[in-house]
Amino acid sequence: MVDDNHVTHFIAFGYVPLRGLFSRGEAAALRDEFDRLLSEDYPDFDGTQTRHVAHVCERGERHAALIEDERLLDIPRKILGHDFVYENSAASAHVGDTPWHGGSGVVTWEVPHIKVSLYLDDLTAANGCLRVVPGAHRNYLRLVDPRWAQAPDYYIPLRNRNTADGFRPWGLRPEEVPHIPLESSLGDVLVFTEDLPHAAFGGPGVRRQLSIAFVANPIDDEQRRWLKERQACSDGELRPPRSFIDSDDPRKRKMVQPLIDLGFEPRD
């Protein structure tokens, strides 16, 4: 389960690994269902192009059970608060490099959020594990001293999925940018904020990523306004699933109630 050290690690660095949160057998079963859902949406998938399957925690039996598992629910509860909100879930079959991205160059998050990811393959720095730039999810100078309120974001070069052949941030090849490789084994869970620059390089095959996104319950008019704007431009990512609204599990109903209160139309 998540403890105070995990929470402070996340706050400081923008990510936290939770090793062995699930067993290898549990993760392998999720991988089997992942592959089944992928084949349903992309029956001709041949492993040459990245593909994404949306709303998997509303479709697969094992994925649906995952969103009811206290080991997983303890993550947003401890990091975002007991009244956290479910945003979406997805299964991504990544092929090839994933360029650096994450943060203000793409979107400015006004509401605290996390992405909970299970990589359903054993991944190392040599075969495409997640890479992160610790602490680059925030501009500390602006927090420490208001005189730095207009300080530039020095990580802008990593935030916009630049795939140009000659892209050389700070004169470095993208894979040479100082980073931490988050190697992971089946059953590990990696938690990070989308504001954190992250990427993957060197994967020769398909990398399976199961991701579940949560946001904090908006606490003021500005945060509620921002969520409404995000809903309007995100192709319905924040629409509460009907299966959660009608669930017998009060935890599921609770994690979408704030979306209902905001007037978001349910998704069947």
C-alpha cells in the first residue's frame, strides 16, 4: 500500500514506483485480457503501429475488477485525497520510440492529477522502459521566490513530442537527455503526473501499457471551470461511465459523482 514516503517522493519528483504491488500472475492475466481487447478493436494489428484501446476498465472483466481493488484505489486516495475523481482508462500498445512529452507545452493542469500505469511486459533501459526527468513537473523557482514569477520553463524543449530528425535539446540526442529509467517488472505500478517530461526509447517490439487516470476533486470555481474546458476539448474523456454511476460498489459511484455534479453527460 502507499505510505507517506511514496507520497512525498511523488510530490518532490513527479513520479513514484510501487514495486510488486500486484503479483506476476495477476499482471499476466491483465495482459491476456489486454491482448483480447486490442484484438477486438484492431483485428489486423501486426505490431508495426502504436494502437490505443479506450475505456478498458469499463469493458474487460479483469480490468473492471482492478478499479475496485484497494491496492490500486489507495494510490489516488493517498496522493489526491479521499474524494478523488476517475478520469479514464486505456490500453496502449506502444511500438517504437515515444518522444519526450508532458507538461505546460502541451497543457497546463489546474487540478492535481495522476496516471497509474502497469506495463505488462518486463522492461529495461535497453528495451523501452519509461524514462522520466525527476522534478521537471514544476518550476521550483516560482514557488521559492515570487521574484521568479516570470522565470522561463527550461524544460519546454521536452514537452511537445518533437520527432524531427535533427532535434537536439541542449545539444543532446533525445535519448541522451539526463533522466532516470524506470525499469519495471510484471506487477509493478508506476505513478506519475502528466506534467512530468517522460519518454521511451529503444524498444524493439510492442510495449503494453495499462493506464488509469485520476484527478482531484475540484475545490473552487477556477478548478471547476478548468475541468469543464478540458471536458469540452478532450473528446469526452471526463464523461462519467454509466457502469460506474449504476454500480453496486459505492466507491465507483463516489469517484464519478463530482463529474455528475458538474453536469457532464454520462457515457454508456
